[in-house]
Amino acid sequence: MKRVIVTPGGRKCYLEILLRYLLRAKKAGEFDRWILWVNTVNDGDIEYMMSLADQYDFIEARPLTIPFDANYSIHSFFAECVDDDSVYVRLDDDIVFMEEGALDRLIRFRIDHPEYFLVIGNIVNNSILSYIHQRQGAIGRNFGTNAYSALADLGWKRPAFAHLVHSEFLEQLQAGNVDRFRFSRWILHEFERVSINCISWLGSEFKQFEGKVDRNEEPWLTAVKPMTLQRPNCIFGEVLFAHYAFNTQRPELDWTDILQRYAAIAPALPETVELQLQPQAPMNKIRAAVNF
């Protein structure tokens, strides 16, 4: 099957990191195409995505076909991801870490398990996953115990907790001890809502409803549609991804050095490509020692 990566949004400061992981994965033959869903009106970000499409023949920048409506216009792109012979992986543009071989293993699991509506990646800094990671002892309880909810006050809303999650993951990664974040699979039998930072679906499955996804895509994809079909989603826990921040976390997390730490460990770019990490506003005055 053809392997297609899609990424909505297009914030240059994060895409520059994700690009490095996808260049490594493409070289290893883990996927065929990367489609950038241009869901932004920021001229600089649009220009960057277009430049990637010009530079690499496996990258396509696909414009919106409906008026821009922030996250509520992303749903329109799914209608073009319904090829019978394709498997799709959606990666948010602020996926800032991906294990070597992660895409290949995620896609193989997706293909081998058509009984699940979606297969979801094992994502560091995702509230449902943070609940699981805490249960496994991978994340401390300095700020309390995260609830089993995609919109938990701790795991989704509090930037201090996001800082803790990333810091502990990066420390364990450096120590070669991230296995405590892994598990085999977690089946969402009760059709729980999960943040869709990394999800995979079969084109043949989405073709059955013409890729028509509700404008509030996340609850529809992870709760409503699976419940209607009585086919739960599944989190594949054997390989790790890291998601930088939710909008609720970003204003304070941007004052830390977390994004720069992820940039420092990302795969090296080919010599012909230069990384120009352009932090967003408050990151121009990084305060790594900030106390939460």
C-alpha cells in the first residue's frame, strides 16, 4: 500500500524540526509522500511550506478549498485522503520527536489491524497518554495525578505539567531508558476522546463515507464515528512520538528551552539544507530557568 503522511497547519518553527525526522524516515523508505495541509493565513508559514514542496519531490503543499476557520477548517482535507490502496498517517506540525523506524512500525500495525477505526501513536504530551505514562511510572506526580480525559485540567491545560512531561522524557531519552513509556496496545473500548496528534487510517475505510468529517474533527474521529461503527480505536504503544504543546500550554512553555532541546537532538539535515529555527514571539527571550 502507498504510505502517505499528512500534516495540518504549517507553523515553520515546528515544521523545521519535523522535516528532519521525515527526511530520515523517507531515506529509510518508511513512507512515499508528505502532504502539507495549508491551514493557515500566515504568509511566512505558507511561503515556507511552498518552498518545501518546491525543494522535495515527495512533498506537496495542498491549499484549503473552504474559507479558513482555524482548527475548524482542517476537516475539509480528509475528503482527499480516501484512496483504496493508501494508508495515511496524520502528524501534527508540532511533532518534535519520532523514534527511528516509528512510522514504519506504526503503519505496519495499522495495516495488520483493520478492525480498529483509527490507530493512534504513543505520544508524549497527550493527556490520555500522560495518564497511561503516569500509571507506568514514566512521569512523576509532582503536580498531582492526571485524569483519564483528553481535556484533563492537568494533562491538557497546565503548562507546568507539560514542562515536567517533556523534561522527564528528554532525561530518560538521554539515559537510554524510555522503555517505561512503552506498552503493547491500549484499546479504547469506551470510545474515549483522544487528542489526534498522531493518527493513522485506511483510505478504503474513509472512502466508505467519502472522507466527510465533522468540522469539530477530534471528538468525531475518536468518539462519535467509532461508536457509530462499534469499532474502537487503538493506541499502538511500542514506538514513541513527542508532541510539543497544546494552545493552552504554549504561552508559558515557549518561555522554556524545551523546543530548543528537541531541535538539538533531531536528526542532522543533509548538507544542502540549512535549519533556521525561528522561535515564536516569547521564545526570542528564552528563560530556561523559569520556575513553574
